[in-house]
Amino acid sequence: MRYYILPLLLFLCFASQVRGQRGGESTYAYLQLPISPRIAALGGKVPGYGGEKDLSLSVANPAFAHHRLHNAVEVSGSLFFADVKYSYASYFHAIDSSLTVGGHMRQMWYGDFVRRDERGEEMGHFRAFEMAVGLHASYQLPRGWSVGTTLTPLYSSLERYWSLGLACDLAVGYSDSAGLVSVGLVAQNIGGTLKTYSGRHEDAPFELLAGAKIRMRYAPIVFVFTLQHLENWQRRFIRESAYDGALANGVDPKERPSVWQHISSEILAHPIVGVEFHPSRYFFVQGSYNHGRRMAMITPSQYSLEGFAWGFGIQIRRLAVRFSRAVYHATGASNHLSVAFYFSGGRDAAMRPYATPSRKVEAPTDELLEDEEEETL
């Protein structure tokens, strides 16, 4: 037990000392965007989904990188509003059965802009983009526990201004041998600018995340639960309905939201709930709801599907293709597409098989899973 209690205690002590950031008070905001379709379809943050052969899940929680990701690569692209493009690529290499390393790169491209003077006359063009390169390491501890870290140099170029930064993630994870349950805790984006835009230091968007995955033994269903912004318990959004009287009279609001409104809105701002349905080992569909996103982005005069997301994936042989669509605002949604390829032999991209209730099935070990993958090839 001492093998995993010590790193867990050190992780919690360190994370508790990190100063949380509020919206608008940090830079490199693109680090909070989902890097892959599977993560986007599960609400944008998945710190507790472990034990799967999905590279992006190991980027989200570096503790979940494992040797079955050896010599695998994934690339992803996303289209946001106003032709903003977001791309990502990752690769992992297993040193041995306990130590796995890897790297990823992501880039936010804002496009070309026209430079004008104070009179509106054109003075050329300029570009704006941001880039991050992450270096990962994961170590497997006894009894299903693991620890991981990511070191991420950051670069930003906005017109003639540019900055350099450095951030890191610290993560702890647990996955049972049968792949039915996993839990994870991630202290994300610890750090900030090294070379500033204009002399003012800014922090990266730190966030403390916790999550869990529960996979049904006999039913092809996976439930994914996430708690976001555990470092900040002032995420609640009190809607205009709490001030209807004052707004109707055109005066400053004198009534205040009730205690129940404060408590309930704060509680609902943190969870993200997702579900995956696996009709076969080679295909899945998924959906999620992020209430915190909905409360932050909703327009009362025009309700839509803010906070909802869905997606699907095809994983067969050594190839995996995934797509998702996430709704951020009533004006539209973002699309995400990724392709992953497993180069090494025996690394079948298919998901774990489900047990049948008609007979007793022992929990599959990693060795048995590798043997089964070899047979499928």
C-alpha cells in the first residue's frame, strides 16, 4: 500500500498549494479546449477514463499512458467559429511494461488579419497563432495505480507581440485489471509566461479535475463522470430570473438570490456526465452534458443545445477514426475529427471485449488481451 499512498499524498499537498485562476485572469486559454473528438463528445474534460487504447485520453491524464499505446500516433483537427482552426498530434512509446513516454503538439490558428492605422487605412497583414508541445511520462505502480506528468513549453504570436511560457500537469490514476473501473485526478496547466507580451506575468489556466469511468460488465455501456474546476468554488451562474423585479422596474437589484439558488447553481456548475454505447468492439457512440458550459454560454432569449455533445468512433485493426460535434452556443457547434494508427503488431485498435452473463468469465489480464489482439490480426 505504501507504494501508491505516498505519491498520492504528495500530489494532493502540491495541488492544494497551487493558486487557482479565474476566467479572464490567465493566458493560453486554448489549453482548456478538448484535443480530440472523443474528449469533446464526453464534455471536453476526461480525467478519469483509463485503461483504453486512446492516445488523447492519455494526454488528458498522463497517468493513464500504458504500454499498449506503444508506437501509436493520432492526429486531430477541429473547426471553431470565425474559421479558427485547432489541431493536435500525439505519439507514445513504451520503454517497458511500467514506463511509457510520449509527446504531443497542438496549435491554435486564428488566421490572417489586415493591419490598419487609426484612420482605417490598410498597412499590410499579420498572423496570429499559438502552439504547445507536451512531453509525457507515465509510471505504473502496483495494484493498478499509476502516476504521470506532462511538461509543456508554450509559444504565442499575436501581431507583433509574442510570449513564451511553461506549464505542467501532475496526475494520479487507478484502473482495475478488468477495465471496468478507473478514477483519475489531474492538476492541469500549472505555470505561466516566461517571456511576457508586455512585461506583465500571466498564469496559465490552472484547473484541478477529478473523474471516474464505470464500464458495465455485461452491458455494452460506459458511464463517465467528471468534476471540473475543483480549485474554484465560485463557478455558479445566477440567471436574470433572480432579479426579475429590479429589471422590470429599471433600478438596481435589491433582492438577492436565495441560499438554495446559490447552492444548487454551484453544485451543478462542476459535474460533467457522459455515456458511451459499444454495440461492438469496433464501433461506439457517445453523448454528454456539461451544465457549467450551458450556464456560461446560454442566451435566455434563444435557447438551444448548449452544453450537449455527441460523437462516434470506428476502431478496427490498426486504425481508429473518430468524430464528434459539441454545442457551445446557439449560433452553432464545433466539429472534431481524428485519425489514429497503431504501427506495432498486435496493437489492435478494437476495444476490450464484454463478458457474457451465461458463463463466469475471469478478469482479462494485459497478457490475455495482447494474445487476443494478435489473433484478430
